[in-house]
Amino acid sequence: MKNRNKVLISAMIIILIKGTSVYAAPEINFLGQPFAIEDYATSIQLLILLTVLTFVPAILIMMTSFTRIIIVLSFIRNALSTQQTPPNQVLIGLALFLTFFTMAPVATEINHDAIKPYINEEISQTEAIEKGMEPLREFMYRQTRTKDLALFVSVSEIDIDENFDLDDVPTKVLVPAFMISELKTAFQMGFVLFIPFLVIDMVVASTLMSMGMMMLPPVMISLPFKILLFIMVDGWNLIIKSIITGFN
């Protein structure tokens, strides 16, 4: 037992002596290849970056204009009663490119203030994230209703004055408030879009009932008139114009 204790004490002394001599540049053998601690730090940063990239679709949906655009486009398709025309791929593609168009000023500002200085090693990673979030936060704050923002501020029990501004609101409060504001705006636009097509459905249904053609689905008769009305008023132009100008 005493011999075992002596061996352990001797081993600890040797480890401490060698540890102090190589502490400046420690290495770890992995599969026969030495890796310095700095290499592991870089690998961890790369792992974090790849993990963050998996949240890009969620960021695109929650913190940009994509939500409002895709909901309005879905409403117009349902109002026309065209089933799967245009198909989902077309609507999502159109919504994506409209999102890129409306978010272009914000992306340009982020690239100028955060990405380029970070690539040129003029600012740190933390400063780049903070500077990159500022234009995005300003965009969300402009589109968020005060009532929705006050709701999440009160629920989160953050000590903020009633006359708060953007600097007082944390991102975890701003994002959900922005989301429900976008949903409300999109549903308001969808309601307005439904009205003219609903009138056509009512007129066609009343006409068919007065003619005794109760077995004929009114949608089959009203669909051509809806498409004709949509074409005559240049519907796509009006809808896209109203969506884009709504973010100004």
C-alpha cells in the first residue's frame, strides 16, 4: 500500500513538472495526430457556426418580411379558388425573391457595418453580431405595433418605462411581437382581398338558385369570372405593389 502511494505521488510530481513546462502550448493526440488547444477552439467555433446555420430558415421566417408575403399570397390563391394554382413552389419562390427585394436595404447595411469590417479584422465577432443585429432590429421595430410590443414587455416582466424605445427592448421580446404584428397585418390584407371574390360567389350562387340549378357547384361558374376580374384589374401588380409599399 505504501509503495502504491509512493508511485502515485511520484507520478503526480512528474505530471506537474511536465505540465508547467508544456502549458504554453498543450497538445492532444487524437487518432495519432497532435492537436493544439487553439485548434479545438477553432473547431468549436466552426461547430457553433454550422449549428447557427441550421436556424437560418427560422430566422428568415421570423425576422424578415417573408411571413406577411407568403400569407397574403396564400390568401389570394384561396380567394380565387384555384386549388393548387399557382403551386406552392411558385408561391414560395415568389415570396423568397420579394423578401430579398424588401430586405435588400437592411442586408446592405449589415454587410457594410458588420460583415466587411469583421472579414477585414477591424472588429471582433461580438461587435459584428451586435452591429449586424441593429438594422434588423430597426426593421422589425418599424413594423411592430406598440400594443403587441407592450404585451410581451409586460409578460416578460422587464423593467422598462412606458415611453420605451428600440434600445430598451431586448431581441427576445422584439421578435415575437414582430411576428404577431405581421400575422395581423397579413390577415387584414387577406380579408380585403377576399371581399370582391366573395361578392362574385354570392352573385353566381344566387343566380344559379333562381334558375333552379341547385346541383351545379357555384365554384365552377364563378371561377372564370374571378380569373377574368383578376386579370382586368392587373391583380398581381396591385398585390405586389401593396405588399412592397407596406414595408416602407
